[in-house]
Amino acid sequence: MTTWTDTHGGTLELKLDGTFTADDVCGNFFDFDADEQENEARSGSGTWRDSDWKGQTSVDMSFKPDGVSFGYEALRDGKTLKLWTYVGDPDEGNPLCILTPRQR
């Protein structure tokens, strides 16, 4: 289990069984039922999986039961692992959502 935190104190706990719990975590969420983007911090639980496309590792997630989905790109900055995503349209100058592993 790994707990990630964003700059506003939101947390994302990724469990080894492929589930997650989020508490006010930042992100770029998409509600397929409403066909709309949601960029406010979000809490809840659901499932996650990692994926690798053209050498870029990402974490894809889906909240239960509403199916709102989102994903984070993974990167290594020196010795620090990070998860990140754009919040809204990057051409509008919106900040990135960056999560780092919580220090124990």
C-alpha cells in the first residue's frame, strides 16, 4: 500500500489489491455518464490499474459506483517518484496536480 499526497493535503491510497481510497485529492476527473470534466478535489473509492503506453507509465482509476474516471502519469524526479496530471485545459495556464509519496 502506498499513500500519495498533493500540495493541498489531499491523499490517494493505492492498495495492492487494485483498489484505492481518495480524500480530497486533486485531479482531472471525467464523468462519462454526464460527458463532462470535473476539476474539483474528489473523495471516494474505486479501482486502479497501471498501464504502460509508448514507454510512459500511468495509473488509471475509476470511482465506484459512479464510474468517474481519471489518471495520473508517473515520473521519477531524481529519487522522488511523482504522479501528475493536468487540471483542466493546459493551454489556459491551469496548475498541475502533483502527488508525492507520503513520508512516514
